[in-house]
Amino acid sequence: MAMMELIIEQWKNLDGSCQYLWSVWRDGKRIGMSRPQAKAEDAEQEGMDWCLRSTGSRPDRVTRL
């Protein structure tokens, strides 16, 4: 069975603010990604929702970078 991972990335801007993006990976290949979010929690929730809608299941692992 294929392993699916939701990755939350933090991007720091020159003005000191941060943005958070999610991406979903299945067996080393990216299958989905987001636009920037203001909070890591919002990015994670949106990524979880995408997984359920698009694949019918939750990710096997969530990683915050």
C-alpha cells in the first residue's frame, strides 16, 4: 500500500512575517500543494481536508518543516 505524507512548510519573508504551505506526497511524488496560509494549523487542516476529499483517506504521517 502507498504511503501518503502531509508536509507543512514554513516560509519566512523579508519583512519578518511567515507563511505556511502544505504539500501531499505519495511514495515520493507530490500529488497536491497549497497556496500560502497565515497559520501552520490552518495549512494542516486544509491539507487534511484535501487528502480526505481527493484520496478518500487521511495521510499516514504529518511532518512540519
